[in-house]
Amino acid sequence: MQRLLLITVGSAAAVWRLVMLSLMCLLASACATGHAPAKALSRMPPLDFQGRVIGHDQVHRLAPTPSLLDVDDVMRNFAHRYTADASSPRQRLRNLHRAVTGSATLGVDYDPAAQGSARETFHAQTANCLAYANLFIALAREVGLDARYQWVDLRPQWTRMGERVAVRLHVNTVVHLTRRERLMVDLDPLPARDITDSREISDTDAQALFHSNIAMDALAGEQIEAAWANAVRALQLSPGMSHLWVNLGVVYRHAGHYPAAESAYMQALAVDAYDRSAMNNLMVLYGVQGREKERAEWELRVTKYRDRNPYYHAWLGDQAAEEQDWRDALAHYREAMSLAPADPGLMFSTGLIFRQLGELKAALRYIDEARRHATLVSEKQAYTVEYEQISRRLLAGQ
């Protein structure tokens, strides 16, 4: 099920809980600019694998970059036919959204393995998150809408032993209607409380993500040369995305190039000093190499980072809530809020815990704060519904 969500510009979207995403969309990243990452890429060694050497000069031939947003006549006719009677940009967007998602019109289905350009996605009628963004942005721009890619960071997960499982991110579309209003379009909608941050990315960044997806797909199929070429091409396009360096390091590690893998992970940390995936991959690499002292040092860093992460403490609170230990859950959520005091999702969850403890006035106070900090209309509405229900319960008890 797809949806449109209203966002007001000027505050960060931040509310949480995880939904399983496609492998193609599970990325860990931070953005950086400047020439240093590009120079670092030029210093990475060629791939020497099974007697074949592939250099940087072969990357463009082995991993050509497609135009992700090209449309054909069928797509143009489709977009204009379903938006021709729209009287405003908002109505044009809604008409296009209904046409793309409606089973009687195009009816694109979610498939985690279905990556592709806008044109490929339109005719296949299946898409992962990035492929759907390609399709919707291409059609939206065709009818004059200001549609852009948006990168969505999601709350990390941990195992019950406290080890981090994954940092999950997601790509969708944001359409600017006015200077203060934009609508988010998503094929695989996420509860807003799962979202820790969001930012717009460029068309070039989207091409880099496309190559990165191909690289990880190829690596899973043990196609090391294709994986390396696409990982390098992704970095040629967007060298300031830390997770792309991690992916290149993983390819080098699988090819047995341990020093190059280490260099790639270190470059990821040069781009983003808090890239958890880079830290974890260094631990794996040092473990493979038997470098126990360095592995232990990075394990300690990862543990310290985890303990400073508000969502780790929220996760501990969720575990306590599952056991009906509401006092322990409250203690964990208070710790989480001390680390992220402006997070409406944490406020709302804390309010729900107070509700379970029967402290309704405190519950109302936290949920009201969550309403004021929420950026999605749908979340404001959900918080208001809960606020009103608790208010009626409080009045009935007086």
C-alpha cells in the first residue's frame, strides 16, 4: 500500500519503529563533500582476482550508468492522461499517485528484488524502494511537479544480547508543492516512529545507489568482478556517501584483498566517523586476520557508541514493555529522551508507558509534547486520537 504524507519544511522528521525492507534499501550512510574522498578512491588498488586484474579505467565499460529517469511515449501519455483535469499541483500529484498505485490503472507492486530504471519499472509493474522512486519522480517531473529523491534513515535494531543487527535506511520521493509544504510518496510506507532522519539527495546520488545495489546483488551471486566495478562506479558518482565505501570494502574482503578492505572501511569513517557499519566490518576483518587487539578496540568503540544511542535505550524499553515491566521501560525511555530530547516518537512512547502505569496526567503531558514536535500530519492525528482517549478516561475517573 502506497501513501502520501504531508510534511512541513523546517523541522526534521523523527519518529520510529522498524519494518523489514528490501536488501536493496538496507544501506548505512552519511553525506560528505569535497575532493578528499574522490582522491582516496583513485588510490584504491585494482581488483586482482583469480588471475585477472581489473583497473579503474575499465569501470565505465563494465558498469555503465543508465539514465534512471528517461520516459517513453507510453509513459508520457499515461502521466498526462491521468493528470490533465487537475486544477492544482496538489490535485495533479494525487491523481498521478492514484494512477500509479491503482490496480485498475498501473498498479505497481512491491518486490525487494525488482530494481530498475523508471522505464523498466513502469513496464514491469514491480519495484523496490529505489526503483519506485525512479518511476514516480520521472512521471511527476513529466507533468511539471518538483519531485526529488529522499533518503530516510531508520532506527537500528539489536538482538536480545544487545548486539546491533542492522542500520536500515530507505529511499522514497518527496514532492515540493510550496515553499512550506511537501508530500512524501512511498511504495513501502513506514510508521513515522521508525524514521530517525531524512534528507533530499541528488539524481547523481540515486545513480550511485543503483550501482551499489547491483554491486551487492553481484556479490551475493559471487560475481566479484561485477561487484567491484559497480561498487567503484557508485563511489565515482558519490564519493561522499560513507556506506558506499563500506560496500567496496566488503567486496575487497571477499576477494581476499584485506589491506584494501581496511583502507575502504577507514575511508568510510573519514567520511562519517560514526558509521556503525564500517566499525562492525572492521571488527569482522580483524577477526578474520586474527588481529585480536584491534578487533577488541573496535568492539569497545561500537559498545560505547551503542550506549550513547537513544534508540538502543528505547529498544531496551521496548523489551521491558514486552515483559510488562513498565517501571523499567520508563527508566529506559527516560534515558533515551535524555539523549534525544526533541524526538516526538520517544515522547509519545513515554506517554504510553505512563498510561500503562495509570499516571494519566503525565501521559497527556508527553503525548501533547509529541503532537507539537511531530512533522507528519498523519502522526499528529494519531497522537491527537490517543490524547483525546486518555483525556476522556481521565475525566471519567474524576
